[in-house]
Amino acid sequence: MYYVKPLTADDVHYVASIMSETRNITALHSTYHSLSEWKYIFDENACDADEDNFLICSDNDVCAWLKLNGLLNADTAWISMLVVSDKYKHQGVGKFAVEYAFEYLHSKGFNQIGVQTTKDNVAAINLYKKCGFDIVELKKFKTEDGTKVKAYVMMKTLEPKKYSLVIPDETHEEAYIQMMDRWESIEDDIQPQLLRRYSDSQGKNVEYSKWLEWCEDDRTTGSMLSTGVPCTLYFFVDDTGEIFGAIEINQKNTHRGHLHAGIVPWYRGKGLGTIMLKLALNICKDMGMTSVDIVPYKSNKSAIKTILKNGGILMDEFYEDDKWSQMYRVSL
């Protein structure tokens, strides 16, 4: 019924609309902001690696705004904003948003999720209690509208999920085929390119065993690659063996960088790219690299955000194949 999409600059008017509703202004002890003020707020925080913003949607309607922060912390992240439109109150939107936050932060390896809500916001307190939060502190503070209130700090412990990067082998055949069948039905330009199984010479997808041979050649000689540089493909999996995406690591730098990666469409927007890149950087360090260059297209904002979260620094920008690219460097 409901689904989630990342909040973009084009969507800020939805936040402005929800936050201008009288019931929400009252419940949050906030003040009215114009659309231009909201645009300024989001522009100022567009590249803040410590927070992520989402819209909860139903069909073509926007139901709620969810903001998570503390994403650069080691263990605890926070629901810093969850506000539901009047039209969708008491329809399970809040519960859906909180459960999405659990899944999203779980995927990023957080052990705890926290939230702070004023003592008079009974509906919010009841929602968080139903979702497993415990009250750990009662504190006083001044709200945006200048009201002095008491607020509860509530916490929930999350069981960390385990992810890893593995080199494809015979045991991954079923998971790979299921993933690719679904992915190919959604997109044509699957990334990274080494993940693809289509043979131009045969005009069809090759058998998994043949695809593994391609991976072996890429890893050892690189003879079939345009760069000629050996490149290792890794599946990004959890402890159940499900494949969430893949990343390829060049043994030497190319003008397109050391790394190329992709997350399957149905798991995007959950922070998994950040985890996958962190794991890949550890492998690069073990390989003896002191820095890694990553070259996304300038228009790929989600990739750039992931790189920044892993310590990437913009080093260069160039125009190629009718597109602008940016080169980021991560020191290891």
C-alpha cells in the first residue's frame, strides 16, 4: 500500500505542505515556514552525510516526511522527524515509516535507533511504544515556537545484520539467476558491467558456468576488458546468501577509477551502497592501496552521497561521452 522514495529538491513542496498543516504545527510546537524557506533549509543540508530524508507515498500521493540523522555515529541513529499529513493520519502510515527506518538503519549496521518526542505528543509516544521503543530519559528543552516543554528520549535496540563481499562461485548460481531475471526486467543498463551475462556474439544470456569463466578471466588476465586491467567482481550478500548488488575492483587505477558498483533497484535508498563501499575499501586497503579513486557521473547524486559518506574528496571534473563526471579520492 505504501512505499518510500528519497526526498529530492523537486519534492520539497510536499514537506512545506505537510509542515504547514495546523495539527502538525501544534503537535510539533513548530512555526510556519514558507516554501522558499523550506527550499533554503534543504539546499543547506543537501550534502549532509549525517542525515537522509524520505517521503512515504501511496500511489501518487505523499503521506509523510521521514528524516533520519546521526548516520555518521558508530552505534545509534535517530528519527529526527516523522510527520504525517492530516489526510493519512490513523491509517498505519506512521507505523510503516518507523518499520522502514528500522530496516534502513538495520541495513547500515546500527545497533540502536532513538527518537525524542514531547511529553504532550501522546499519539507519537504511543506509536513508538507499539514499535518497541522504551523511554530512557525525561528532559526539558525549548521548542521552535519558544515553548518550554518536557520530552521523552526513547530507544530501541536493533539486531545488527551481517553483510559481506564474496567472489562469485558455483554456490551462488540460483541467487544470481533470480536476481538477474528480476533486474533485467526493470533496467537495461545494469551496473557494474561485469555483472551482465548477455553475450553479443551469441545474442543471448550465457549459462552461469560460462559467466563464471568470464569472471575468472577478468580477475586473472583482464584480456576481455577494454582497459586490459584485471578486475575482480564481488557479490554483495547478507548472511542468508541473498545478493543485494555487486562491486568491481580494478587492480590498477583507470581513468574511470578503481571501483564500479550497483545495488539492485528494489533495495536502493536503504543505505546499502554505503556499506558495500566501506567493505570494498577495506579490501582495497588489504591489497596495499593507499587511496582509491571513484568516478561517478555528476548527475548521480546518490552515488556521490555514498562516496562522501565514506570520506571521498572531490579531486577533478571532466566531460566525456556527452556527460560530466567527477573524480573523488578516498584515502585509506
